[in-house]
Amino acid sequence: MKNTLKKWLLNGAMLVVLAVGLAAWIWLPWQGVLVVVVLVALWLALTRGGRLALAATRIGIASLPQRWGASSVIVVGIAGVVGVLVAMLAMGAGFQSTLNSTGDDTTAIVLRGGSQAETNSVITRDQIPLLSTLPGVARDEKGRALLSAELSQVVNLVSRSDGTDVNAQFRGVGDMAWAVHDRVRIIEGRKFATGKREMVVGQGAKSQFRDMDVGSTLTLGNQAWTVVGVFASGDAHDSELWTDVDTLATTYQRGALQSVTVRTDGKPGFEQFKAAVAGDPRLKLEVETTRLYYSKQGGGLTTLINILGKVIGTIMAIGAVFGALNTMYAAVATRAREIATMRAIGFRGLPVVTAVMLETMLLALLGGLLGCAIAWLLFNGYSVSTIGSNFSAVVFKFHVSPELLWSGLKWALGIGLVGGLFPALRAARLPITTALREV
């Protein structure tokens, strides 16, 4: 009973050490990984035990073609884990990258005090002239304030992919919007005309929703609207539809506006404008940079996607570890005589453990590379849409970055490390006389 309890405690402690070690490995920066690789390479090259481990590894690798069916379980399993993990994280990275690229630090967005998004903000029209006279506001060559008073309306559109209903943001803007949002440019057709039910659509909206081609007509707010142009901005605005602000307000019977975007005279101008708004008791408005505003809109969803991706990846990784354990246990069993012979002629336990571990890590590396390649080929640049904080769709592209691929490879090697450790220890502990009698 005492020995059994001791064995259970020892195994439990080993599992805790493995879990902590695996977590540390996943979070280890590339410099740390490089140090580990260099140290292992030096040990393999400069010590007798290392050279014996390399010799044993060569023997094991040479027999891989005979065991390729079983070994492919490790490769395919780990490839699946890495592919799913990288794809999920690439979705979160792409969504956040789209929002982070929207706006800059010299453009301000003005909302009602306490509002978290445009949808719950109200700005009266009499406040607009006050904002245009405040210090820090940039002006064009004609002396006009670079200020865009805007109205946002969530509308229902039809998805191109499956025909389901999707919410989209229908933004009403004035003439100054094109100067304030200087990244927005017409790439097809023309701008909408003031006072007419015409609209221009973002290139992302065109790719995701039906009836977005130039010349198409669709019904919104019980009125017929004509698409007269397509614009590109390379950010979250690509998901929107734009029209004349007064026409949109009339259609949806909206008296007030929701936000004001202001181009300021650099960062000092932004601080000056923000202080002026805060110091005017007539306004009761809040100001922040457009970069900060849009980056915050995706924070919760990005975090959820990342957590979900890591949870799914962890569950799949556990399955891959068991697959690796079964495969490597079977490999050790079939090579019992071979391992026993090596030990009988002078191969000690450490070289044998290292050889089995290196073999498993090689298979894990192949699986990781395969999973990264699949994620890159299938998902990098793949365009999708999701619901943003204003309950309208945000079109974005998966972003499979080198950092995510590197993270996927570390996950693969971590799985290989755990999956090969226990079979390697069994191989080193196997009694030589018993192993030599096994078939």
C-alpha cells in the first residue's frame, strides 16, 4: 500500500512538472528556444553520451519507413492540432489587426459622455458648430474645419455565402468626411450625390453581402437605394455602407447625430482639442483618438477568440499526446530486442531516452510544419465577417503571421516532448534479459 501511494505521488508530481515545463516552453521566447537548441546540440556533439544518443537516433530513424503507418498517427495528429490552433489565433489576430489599423493618433472621435460605442451616443446638431471652433482642430486650404459629423444606422443585409441575414453599418457622412477619413478612396464608380438615396459600399461589404455591385438597387428603411460606387480604406470602414448624412437621417427619422470625427493638428493638437471639449460645460462630450476607440471595440471578442482557440488546441493536444504515447509505446515494444542489444553493448539509459525523444520530436516537428503549411495555405488572407461591438458585421481577413506559425511549432514540439517522454523512460528501464526474450 505504501509503495503504491508512493508511486501515485511520484507520477502526480511528474505530471505537475510536465505541465509547468510545457507551459514554460510555450511561453519561451525564440532567444530561449535558441539557447536550448544550442545546449542540446553541444551535448550531442561534444560528449560521449551525446554521440551514443545520436548513433541510437540514427538507428531509430532508419527503421521509420518500416513503421511509417504508426508514425503517421503522430504526424497527422499534431498537424491537426497546429492547423486548428493557428487558424483560430489567426482569426483573432486578423480581426484585431483590422480594428487597430483603423484611425490614427491625430484623429479624434467625439461621443456623448459615458458612451462606449456610436450606437449609444447622441450628439445634437447645435453642438457641431461649437466643436468646429475649438483649438486644435485642423483646417483645409479654404480654412474649413476638418470635422465630419456622422450618423450610424444598423441595417439588415443578405450574406453572399449562405443567404442568411447579417447586420451591417450604414454610415451617413457629409462632404468633409472624404478629407477627414483620408484613407477612404473610390475604386469603382463614383461618390454618392447629396440629397439622393445613393450609396457607396466598402470593398469588404461588397465581398460579403449581396446586391453590393455598382448599379444594384436594394431596399433599406422602406426606401430604394442605388449603389453608385465602391470604396477601399484597408480598415474597419471597408465593412460599411456610406451615404449622405441628411438623407439617412430623413429616411430613418433621426434628428440627432451620433459621432463627430475630427482631424487635429498633430498629437499636440489632439491634446489641445480634448482639453477644450472637457473644459466646455455646454458640450458634455468625451474625446479619444480613433486608433484607441477602434482598437477597444474588438478587445473582448479578440480575447474570447484567443481563449477559445487555446482551449480547443489544448483539448486536441491532449488527444495528440495520447496518440503519440500509444505510437511510441508500440515502437518501443517492437524494438525491444534492438534497444536491449544496444544497452548490452554499452548504450546507457540516458542515450536511449534521448534517442527515443529525438525520434518523437522529429515526427512532431514534421507534424508541426505540416499543420503550419495547411493553416497558411487555407486561411492566410481568407475573408470573413463577424459581429462587432456595434452589433454590425466587421469584414476582416485571417492573418497567419510568422509569430503564430512559430507558436504552432512550439506547441508541436511540446506535444512531442510529452508524448515521447514516458515511452523513452520505459525503454531505458526495460530489463535487458527480459527485452532479449521478447519477440
